Amino acid sequence: MIEFLSPVSKKIIAHREILSQGVLGKEIAIHTKKGSLPNLKGVQFALFGVKENRNDVNYMGADVCFDELRKALYALYPGNWPQKIVDLGDIEKGETVEDSYFAFRAVSEALLKKGIIPIVFGGSQDLLFPMYRSYDGMGKMVNLVNVDHRFDLGDAEHPISNKSYIGKIIVEKPYNLFNYSVLGYQSYFNPPGEIALMEKLYFDGYRLGKVTEDITLVEPIMRDADIVSIDVSAIKSSELSYRYNSSPNGFDSREICAIARYAGISNKVTSFGLFELKDYVQTESAATLIAQIVWYFIEGVNFRVDDEDFSDEKSYTTYKVPIDDEILIFRKSNKTGRWWLELPFISNVNNKLKRETLLPCTYGEYLGATHQEIPERWYKARRKNEV
């Protein structure tokens, strides 16, 4: 992957020298010389940028630069983190967009094979397509969570763009996508046909108001995610930048940082990306917020707790709830108090799951089941399995 990565700019390396001792910029191993990457042994996080944005539907020739984001991130003090972090620099625009996709996929795949979590600064969000494709060699189904004000389904028959990449993910072989969840969508930004298609495919869409009403509902959604993507356009303009984001509604700074922390806490999340990024030269607060989002993701990973050993009955408590002809089986971790709901294997269906699967859920869904309410996530997963 070394041939695809250019070093961090000399300006940022020079800026790093004047930073206070103990900040992230002094602790992170940085790619400073072309052809010589930092040692990746024992590394848990690899930060890199992808400067591709030509498939943005509003592309007018502007380039992407992540220097201001690095300056903001390097200036933050780390938590009590034992994990090693490297900054691998950037993937420059290829001769074609497909060249950029290939390079991104190659770098991401190489990191995943080493057990390193890629943290990506990206241009247009169609880059989520090669990020997803980097899991092809993993031999498993992938769950994708997108923090976005749009579904970005689009028409798979049309060329890929930052508003239509999910359609390509769905229809292109190999079919590795098991579930797609969108946090914070706003109905007036989404065609009714896409809202209906989300329901038809049994994907999960959570409106902005529902998420902000109770931010904790994000936790079980993230707990089942492999890839987490944040479109920074989902952040309201007053929190980020009026210059680059015109929407008055969206997540505020505390909510988006809490979402990033929930993504980090999830034991399954192995890739984290922020997309639709700009240069932020004249908007220092925007760069600082994005740096803090990354900080909270890393902080969350530091607080991961392994509580999914369901082979040991002493590690959990089982609750059986009869509803109509079904018996729903809930399991609660005795270590963390987190809840799961069992999705049974359907023997007469050639389904995607070959064993019993545990769906992350909330205590509230357990209480609802005791009042004869079948959790929607159980129903959708069951129907998706039968298709």
C-alpha cells in the first residue's frame, strides 16, 4: 500500500514542531518521507486522507486538503490511551476516479488484514463504496451505519455519485451487505421513493428527531456495525460552517461526538470515516469539531468491553417472552448490562445466517416485548433472512 500514500505536508510537519509536549501531534507516528511508512507493528489506528471528490454532484474543480484537520487533531491532548496511532498521509487523486477507488480499497484492505482500524478523512461520500469493497476478502456479511441526512440510495443504473453510491453497493456482486442503517435522516431531503425502498429492503432509517430525542438509541445500532460513516453535512450549519453547509437542522456538536463515541465503544466497528470534508482554511471551529469527533471515536475504542461470550452461561441472564406464536429470547450481559435479542436460524430457508444470531437491542425493547410488542429490528432481520 506504500505506493498509494503521499506524506503529510511539510507545512504540517513544521507546525507539529511548535506544539506543546504531550499532544497527539507529538505522540502520533507520522508518514514524513515518500516511500517510508511508520512501523505498523502494534498499531491500532491508522489515519489517512483520500482527496477524491470528483463524483460530488456539485463538483466545480475544487481540491480537498486536510491540513487544517490535522492541525486541529494534532493540537488535542490524548486520553489515557495505550493504543498506538499512525498518520499515513493522503491518497492523492488518481488519473481517474476509479484509480482513487482502487488505491483506497487497497490501503483499507491491507490495514484491515493487519487488525488496524482505518480512520479516514474523505472527500465526496461515494468513497464509502471502495471502503465497503475492502471487506470483500473477509468472507462475511457487512453491516454499514451511515450518519447522514440523506439515504444516498440513488439509481444503480446511473453513474455513481456522492448521492447514489448505496444503490451500487446493493446491486454489485459480491453481495456482502447484510444491513444498512441511516442515523439522522431528514425527510425533506429524501425522495418518497427512497424512503419506501428503505422499508422494502428492511433497512433501518432513524429520523433526526428520534435520534436527538434519545441519543442512547444509537448504542445498539453501532454495536452491530462493521463500518461507520459520517457525512459532515448531517451536522447543522451553525455547528460546522455556514460556508460549506447550508442546512439549519442537523446534529449539534455534543450529539455528533456522542455518536462517534458510541461507534468506538462497539466491539465490531473496524472502519470509521468522515466524508464531504473541505479545506476549512477560514473555518477553524469546523476543523476543531471534526478533530474532536475523531478524538471521541478513539476514546470509545479505549473503553471497549468484551461482553459477548455467550458460550458461558454465567456471563449473561436469559429472559424468554412469549408473543403470539413466538417466544422471544433476550439475553442481558451480567458484565455491562447490555441487551441482545436472539434471531433463530430458519432451517427450511436458504438464508444468509447459518446459526442463531444475537441482535443488539435495548432494555426498552425488552419491556415492550413484555407488553406484546415485537421489536421492529427483530422483525426486519427475520424478514431479511427469509428473502
